[in-house]
Amino acid sequence: MHPFVVLNIQSTLSLISYILIARWHVAPRLAVRSREEALVPLLWVHVFRYAPLSLYAVGQVDPRFPQDVAAAIAYGDLVSAVLAFIALIALKRRLPGSLWLVWLFSIVGIADLVFATYKAVGAEVYRFYMGWNWYILNFYVPMLIVTHVMILQRLLRKSPP
């Protein structure tokens, strides 16, 4: 089977699974929380976006892996992880402007996912050995997409009384 087909099957099944988990289990539990409280567990998912830095670890990816793509993925996710962590701390400490930090994280995080996906698909990275990064692509990225949608839903909705 062609690696692109494998990638699409795995990513699609993960995305569907995370949508169902979110809809059936996560969303009902967050619905009774304030907006700020509901955002906290969703941001935790993004704090670990530093994982793609493994693209720079010796032996983790094919040495021919395009460096511009590695940079777009690794550094974009690192910035997103740091912003998620800052927003998370601000929310937990109930700091003024914490929701603006969540908005900033969301804009940067979504832009990163779109840009990194564009770069990766254009470079056909599925043709290269990616080590652990294959699993990040197929299992973690779909979770990031679902939680980004949930974060945006929360940001656009008023808190319950």
C-alpha cells in the first residue's frame, strides 16, 4: 500500500475517533464548566507540541528529510506549545487578558497546523523515514485539530451562569 494512502487512512480514523471521544465524553463534561475552566484541559493537549523537535534528533528521521519542512513543523509547534503553556498558566492564575492569550495561541496554533501540513504534503514527507514523527502525524495531529475546534467553540461562546 502506498505510504500516502496509509497516512490518510490512519489520520482519518484517528480524527473520527477523536471527534467521537470529544462529542460523547469530553464536551458533556466541559459543558458544565465556566469558559476558563473548560479551556484548561483542552490547552493541556497542546502543551506537548514540542514533540516534533525530535525531527532534529540524530537518527530519528531520514537525513534527506527536507530541512525547511522540518523547521516549519518543529519550530511552529514549539512556539504553539509555549503559547499554550503561557495561556494555561494565565487561565489557572485567573490573570487579566488570559482569554486574549488563548486567542493568540489559537491563531498561531491553527496557522502552524495549516502551514506545516501544506509544507509536509508539498514535500511528500510520507516518503521519508520519520520515526516517532509518523505517530505524531497520525495520532497527535488529529487530536490537535479536534481540540482546536473545541477551544474556538469555547472562545466564541459565553460562559454558563
